[in-house]
Amino acid sequence: MSQRRILVVDDEDNLRTMLVAALKYEGFDVTFAPDGQTALKLVRESAPDLIVLDVMMPDLDGFAVTKRLRDSGNRTPVIFLTARDSASDKVQGLQIGGDDYLSKPFALEELVARVEAVLRRVDASPDSAETWTLADLAMDDVSHRVTRNGEEIHLSPTEYNLVKFLLQNTGRVLSRGQLLQNVWGYSPDDDPSVVETYIGYIRRKVDAFEPKLIHTVRGVGYTMRVQHT
């Protein structure tokens, strides 16, 4: 397999140099940018497999960079780096299309592990692609399309992975920890609020039709099934 290309974007010279060195040591092909505008230019020119992106940068911050990429149809995975650690910042980053979030300071080993986990999640192997259905909900992993009642449902990459995992486990009650581990690659002990946030997102899209398919099992977690009354 060819080297995976990583773009590191951070306005702190020392940190950027350390991140680049650590990722190169792990075998990645790494390019870097000191600001958001340069990052957008390099994404167009080099088509990285993943972007490690600082949030708090002057001029064009990491959230603005990601929004521009997503608005243009670019789905390159993004791991945000930030000194801000509030839940609202994390939710905002994930809501605009980020794939993971690391709060400074962090261990370089953790960053490498998160990069590898995100790349594993977004790798779509045609050999393992499948289709899943439940009621009138259908997911085709080959075309990466989800439909309900014959209408296409547009999902972000994280929303897609969450729906996919729930569909793969139709009828099973999945804890927040299981969802964190299998969809986000987080520890089961990490903050479960991201799960609740994304369950809300996919409910508004998938359960815009009847019957409702996503159910909360109080004190346990979530399940996808047809609820018989």
C-alpha cells in the first residue's frame, strides 16, 4: 500500500514541527501549512488522505477551513486540535464535519493512534462492501447511499458510520460506550455526549418517516429496529 498522505495545519512552528516529525516517523507522507488559506491550497493540490487541523488560528480558523471544504463537497477526514476543551466546541467541530477532536496538550502517541483509527474508519474496501435494509431504510455501502421511503438521506461521514453500525446490529441494544468505541474509536469511558448529539442528528434524518427505527433503551443505550405495538 502506498504511503497515506497527511496534511498538518498549525500556526505554532514548534508544535507543527513535532507533529510532522512524529507522523513521518510512523511512515506517513506528511505535508504542512502554517495557516488556513495555505491549507485549502494544499488540499486542492495534494489531495491528502487526512488533515490534522488546529482550530485556533488567525485569519481563517480550523472550523472555517473545514466548513469551506465540506461546502465544496470535499470529504477529507479532519482531526481537530485545540486548546479549548468545552463540550460545545467539540460538538461544533463534529457538527461541521470533523471526524475527531484532540485537546491540547496531548501525547504524540495519542495523535498517531487517532489518525490510524480515523483512516481505518473511512477506508471503504469494495471487497467487504454490503447492503443492509430495515423496513424501508436501505444502505448500499458500494455506492455509499442511504435511502428511506425511496428518498436519499444525506449523511455526514460520522452520521453514515453511526447508521451503518446500528443497522449491522439491528435489534441489539448498544451502549454509549460500544458506540464510542466502534464508531469514533474512542475509549468506552470517554464523554458520551457526542453519542447523544449524533443520535439526535440521525433521528432527524432517518426518522423523518414512519415507523420510527431508532429507539432509546433507558439506562442501557440505543437500538435500531421496527417497534411493534
